[in-house]
Amino acid sequence: MITKLNHVSIFVLDQDSAYEFYVNTLGFKVHTDAAMGPGMRWLTVTPPEQPDLEISLMAITEGMMFKKEAAQTMRDLVAKGTFGFGVFECNDLLATYEELKAKGVEFTKAPTKEFYGFEALFKDDSGNWFSLGEKK
Amino acid sequence: MDIQQQFPKIYLYRRIVQAKLFIDSHYHEDIDLNNIAGEAYFSRFHFIRIFKLTYNKTPHQYLTSVRIDHARLLLKKAIPVNEVCYTVGFDSISSFSALFKKLSGYAPSVYQQTELKRQAEMLAAPQKFIPNCFAEQNGWLKK
């Protein structure tokens, strides 16, 4: 029986920029930041109240995972905002929205009461989008 | 519809958020929470009440948690415990140690030793910190 999700990947265009966004803007914690050789880095962060879910900020680079053409295609898709990676939760959506807006985060949907809940949408520094909901 | 029309009390959130951001950037200073309440145009009572409703912590509890978070980062950089204590805004080693232990579960020195050991291991054998499937896909296993 599967009981938990403990690692998930988000593909990013630049790991330094992603570090700045996820850690210094969103307030996530760095779990592991390991150099894996020239230009290669294993970087995972965790949401502040979910220390056992490591979000791997994976650089899209040419290598074993992506051939040159596939890497470029993937980079283009991410930058265009093709991928939505999930739903983050906060205690207070209006306050979190105002804080992240003040920090320069791009919202594609302001907080809105929907039939399924209270939701906003924002983009990370690469172009990946997320839903942001309020804890019920 | 404009967010201000949809949520007429959004101005309250903006004031509380500004107070939080002030704590985030001035945590290492001798912050007077009365001043923050004043700058946010609230009475002290209402400021504490609305801040707690928003962040589940009183402003003072939040300030302490921000200081301890920054202390963790500095301890990971091998900065001596007493220097960390004063750098993040505490003025007493004993209260810093007690609060650090309360929020982190470890004394600052124990936390620092554990983290420095982990960092050394990560430098020597980074593969130990990565799920095998990711390491294999990236070609990191043979390094």
C-alpha cells in the first residue's frame, strides 16, 4: 500500500533563480543542495509546514535525461507556462496573495471564490503555474 | 471585478502584510511591536488579534520564529553560537538557547554539529542524499 509522496520534481530554467524564488520569495526551506559535478546540482526544497515532501528543482539541461533537442523543447514549454505542477495551500489566501504580490510574484488569477473553494493562480520564475488555495 | 471591490477589507490585509514584511526584514533589530502596530494604523490589541488570525502566531511569536529560522541558517555556516545569538537579534544566550531548543528540538550547538556533519557527508558522497532513480536518470551514479 502506498502511504506517502516524498519527492516530486519541478523542471526549472535556472536553479539559482529557482532557489531565490522558492526559498527567498515563497519561504520554502532548503532540504538538500548537493553539487553533483560541473554544472550539475541536486536541489530540493520543502514547503515550510511539510518538511517530508522534497520538491526537486530540476534544471533542464542537455544530458542523460534530455537530448539537446528535447531539452530545448522542454525549456520552451516551461517558459510558455505549459505546466501546472499542483496546488499549494496557505492559512490565509488574501494575506498570502498580498504578500507575494508585494514581493513581485506574477498572479494569473487573483483570489476568487469558486464553487470548489477559494483560489488564486501564480507562476514561478520559470513559468510553471500553481494553484494557491486556503486551508479549510 | 477588482479585488478591492470583491474584498472591501483587503486594506486590512495589506497593513498586516506590511507589518509581517517589516518583521521579515528588521528581525535582527530591537523591534518594538508597539511601533509596528502604530505604523500599521492599528491599536496594539487589534494588531495582535488580526496578525494572529492571519498567521496563527502573535507578532512576537512570529518574530521569534523568524529569528530562529535565520539562526539555523547561520549555524549551518559554522558561525559560533554566541555570535549567531546576537546577529539574529537576541540579547541573551540563555533565552536564545531555550527558544532554539523549544522550536527546533535541539540545543543550538547540537543542531550545528549535526548539520555540519551532514554537509560534510553531502560533499563526500552526494549520491547518498538522492533517490537512486533520479541519480540514475541523470547519470550521477558512476561519479
